[in-house]
Amino acid sequence: MDKGSFFGVFLAVAGILAGLLIEGGNIGQILQPTAALIVFGGTMGAVLLQFPLRTVVASFKRATHAFAPPRKEHNHMIQTLVSFANKARRSGVVSLDADLQTIQDPFLRQALMLAVDGTESGDLRKIMQVSLDSMTESEERLPAVFEAAGGFSPTIGILGAVLGLIQVMHHLDNMQEVGRGIAVAFVATIYGVGIANLFFLPLAGKLRLRMHAEYMEREMMLEGVASILDGMNPRMLEVKLGGFIEEQSRGKEQMERAA
């Protein structure tokens, strides 16, 4: 679990609500179902108009990675590739065919399958790079969904406020109702601006970071398999692949193993 994401959401919401309460307000003032319906419904409608339904559904599924990212054992992956290098050095690359069924990652399995089939390292790099670029381009659409939602929601919030003010104009004969109506109308703006800057845009940024880490991991896999084909010394391969791991991530994994 990413504690930073949970703490960030809690801190943002708690700070805003605390400020409201300190100023003498109450939470009931900003709980307006009508405003929420306008903002969330309008934003989702605009997003569905811009993106295919399959992309929108995939983006919300991937959103869970911002709070619970898949566990990545980078050091374990490096050791796996080094063991493949040792085996290929002793018995040849074809001997790795027996290990294909044990590989869970489809990208690594495909790269190793090409290597076993006798593909040259240069051709393997080109083939897998095309696959990597295609996967990256497809995944880039997922955070773009939340970026678009972050752009739409403040405008939809203003639209909701205007609609509320139109209703207020019908009660100009009662100033008490006018004041209450104006306060309710601007809640839609709060929802629009708040959901954009506290959820949609930060979530898009976090997903891009997650996808960059996944891209680097696939690059490491590709470089490892290509280096095995080139006959690189396993110890040199381990040092080379270690360069793909950030020092912070490496230290975190070491502490977790020690614990």
C-alpha cells in the first residue's frame, strides 16, 4: 500500500474541512446532492465523449495502482535474468526453453521466446522495442482520462453555479432565500475545482510515475535478454541491470528483506 497517497488524500480533505469549521461553517453546507450530480455527471459525460468506454474503464481500474501499486521485486528480477545467463552460458540459449512456462510476465516471456527461437540480439531489440512502444502508447491514454476530467470538472462546476443562480433569480422577493440560494449555488464550483485539484490531476501524475517505473522494468528485461544473447558475463550483466534500479528503490527492498 502506498501510504503517501492515502495520507495525501486525508491531509487535503482534513485541511479543507478544518478550515471550514474554523471559519464557523459546518460540513452540511457543502453536502449538496444536486451540485454533486451536476459536476460528477457532467464531467463523466464529457470524458466518455472524448475517450472510448474501454479506455475509461481501464483507467479507473488502473487508478487503484496509485494507492496499492503491484509489488515489484527488481532485485529478484535481476537475479532471475542472471540465472538465465548462467544457464545459457553452460548449456546454450536453447536450454532456456524449459523456463518459459515459469515466467509470469508476458513481456519477458515473449523476449525470451524469441531468444530461444534463435533471433539475433539486434533483431530482438527492434521487435521488442516495437512491442514496448505500443504498450506505452496504449497506457499513456489512461492518465490522460484523469487529466481531461481535471480540465472539465472546474468548468462544469461553474456551469452548476450559474444554473443555481438562475434559480435564485426567481426568489428575489425573499432576500433570505436569495442568500441561501447563492451559497448553495457556489457549492458546485467547490466540487468542480476540488475534485480536479485534489483527485483527478494528482491521480494522473501518480499514474504516470507508476507507468514510467513499469517502462524502465521492461527496458531492463529487454536489455537482460539481449545481453544474454550477446554472451555477456553474468556478473557484468548483474552490474549492468543494477543501473536500472533507483537507489531509493533498491534501499527500500533491502530493508524489507532484512525485516
